[in-house]
Amino acid sequence: MVEAEGVDAITVSAYHETGQGKLHSESNIPHIENAHLPAAAKIRSEVNIPVIALGRVEAHTADRVIGKGEADFIAMGRKLLADPHLPNKLLRGAEDEVRPCIYCYTCVSAIYGGTHTRCAVNADLSFEYQRPVAKAAPKRILVIGGGPGGMESARRLADLGHQVTLVEKSDRLGGTLRFAALAYEPNERLLNWLKRGIEESSVDVRLNIEATPALVAELKPDDIIVATGAVRGMPDLPGSDLPHVYSGDDMRKLMLGESSDDLRRKTGLMTRLATKVGAMTGATANLDLVRKATHAWMPLGKNIVIIGGELVGIELAEFLHERGRHVTIVDEAPRFGKGLTLVRRMRILAELQEHGVAMQMGASDIAVTADAVTFTDAQGNPHQVAADHVIVAKGAEGDMRLGEALKAAGHKVQIIGDATGIGYIEGAMRGAFEACAAITA
Ligand code: SF4
């Protein structure tokens, strides 16, 4: 027994899968929830010294595992980076107040890159000394855009005692984070945490409202934050106007029960009906329900080609593969996964490869036909891949027009998030932190 050798405790921090052609193992930072708990329980049953388990264990699971005697302690690393107040919140019984880790590996990747660690959802990490602070005189602040950057800005400023109005042109908060949450469930935890923060704050939320000059004149804000996100155009691609070709925006609307002239033109009666019923009953507003329902039915054929190998295309490929689609990703880029952090990129690309998702990097002459996508691969060989549907997951870019127009009209404006260029969740949260620091300086 290890106790006899003078060992005081055991930390079960890695469980390596072997064989079966796996391209990576679950390390001390597993992506699979509770990956090391079975090993910890087995060791705990054999020893009489404390066993410390770890690795993506949620608080309620930790409570259960310790209660059953399958571990004595659960260590949490990433969760404490995302919310250093986690222990106090759990002690108060307020698990839903804990800012959730989204398992994106920005923190770990930063260390691999030799820089200070950062957290995608907690912009204070490593920048505590720049944290926005409360000033004596509250300001009137207008936040335009209800995505993650807008919500985080509004929440922070209201906490500091400012009078905040948040306007959002659609009928709900979330912005592109809603679609990101559909493709990758941990993002939904962040979405819910942000929405909860807004609900419990003094922020005046106005939905279905465009930020017009008249509204700005009425509100007379001291400062404005513009968090209106990116614009998404369809890249110039032969065949991109065919009816089975969806843009990223089309896909978002299709999955979230929204509509547009473009989408009505491209979808059949059955799909339009299902989308309408989903929107009317509120079913498409329930992301968990949509995630589950799409395992049974989606208005997409068996063979899907995704044009675009950046974060959105890669996570979409994972989502579609899990729903039984045969997926091929094609892009001109020589490397896939732009926008994903180093560790997440390594893992997801390896997993897609293990699961048979075809990835064609460095492709050229990409074109869409009625039933296929044609291209030349990096070695100069021509290809034709069958495609029932084609999804173009690229072409998004920043849009500073509104922010610049407000500046030109004499307002004090901070432009943040994807409106300044695609920065994903970390960019949105970081932008909110910096805008709030500037406003409260
Ligand atoms: S950077 Fe990502 S993985 Fe790391 S603690 Fe923050 S949310 Fe979690």
C-alpha cells in the first residue's frame, strides 16, 4: 500500500486512454466532463489516505462524489480562473451566480504561448489592477447591442452605480452567443449567466429597438457603448446563390427559428412550417430543446460541405457530425481553426479527424454546383464532393459605421466586440472590460 511508503494523499489528475488510434489523451485538463472520476473512485476504494480528484467536475457533481466517498476533495482550476469568488458563492448556496468556465482553453493556451494567463469569460484575470471602479457621480450610459459584449458592459456599469439603458434590435438578448451556444453547450451557461446578471441589475433593457438619432437625443447619454457585432456577407463564390447554399446568418436563423426573405426563398414548406411553429410555441427559444430535437430532425441533407475552416465552421462541423451528417470542410486557408485557442484547436481538429470529418485545407478554385462542391486540393488534385447542402461559414467582418457616426455627431463612444473585428467571446468580454474602465476612469 502506498500509505506504508509515506504517501499522505493522492491526486488523480490524468487518465490516459491508450490504443484505438486516438490522437490525443485526456490530460489533467480533460475536455470530457468527469473524465477522471472513475479512476479516482477506484483508487479511493483501495487506499486509506485522502484522494483528490479533478478535471471538469461541476460543483453539484463534486458534492455528490464526496458524499458517496468516491473522493475526499475535488480540486478546481479553470473554474477558479473564470470566477475566483466560486468558493464563497458555493458556501452561500448560490451555484447559479458562479461565472461559468466555457472550457475554451484560452488560459492554458496563453501559458503555452509564454504569456500571462487570461480567461475568455473573466477579463479581470491578470488585469485586476485595471479593474473599472465606482466613481462618485453616476453617469447616464447607453449600450447598443444585446450580445455578450453589450450585456457584460451593461452589467458591469450598473454594478458600479451608473444608470444604464441597453437597446437591442431583436426580440431577445444574446446576439451571436445564442448560435454559439447551440453549437457548443458550455457557451449557453455563459449566456444564461449574463442574462441573469442583467435581470438582477438596474439595467433598463429595451428590446426590438433600433438605436436611432432620435433615441440617442431622447436618452442624452454621457457615454455610449456600441456592441452591435459584425456584418456577414456571402463571399464571392461561384454557385453561392444556389438555393441549397446557406450563409452563416441563414444557418443561425434556421436553427433559432428566425426568418428572412433569403431563408424563405431557400427552404421548403415543411421547414418554414416547423420554424414557424417552433417560434410561435417558444420551442426554438429553448436552446437545450433545439440541441436535442436536432438529433431527430434538421432541414439539412445527409452530405454537408462547410466552406470555411475557422472557429464557426469547425464548431458547426462538430454539431452536424454529432447529428449524423457526413461533413466535409473546405477552405483556402492553409491551417484550420482560426479563432480557436491552441489547445481547443488541437483537440477538436483531432476529434473531427478521428470521427471521419474530411478537412481540405489550402484548397483553391472552390465552386458550388447543384449537387456538389468542386475544388483543387493543396497538391493540385481536382475534387468533387457530393453536397445536399453547402454552408458558407466565412465572410464576417467588423462594422464600425454606427460607432463612427455617433462619434462624428459629438458623442463619447466606445466601440467593442465583433464590431471592431471578429474577436469571439474573449474579444467581447475584454472589450466590455476596457470600455467600462475608460468610462469610469
Ligand atoms: S479561459 Fe476558458 S477554459 Fe480557461 S478558465 Fe476561462 S473560460 Fe475556462
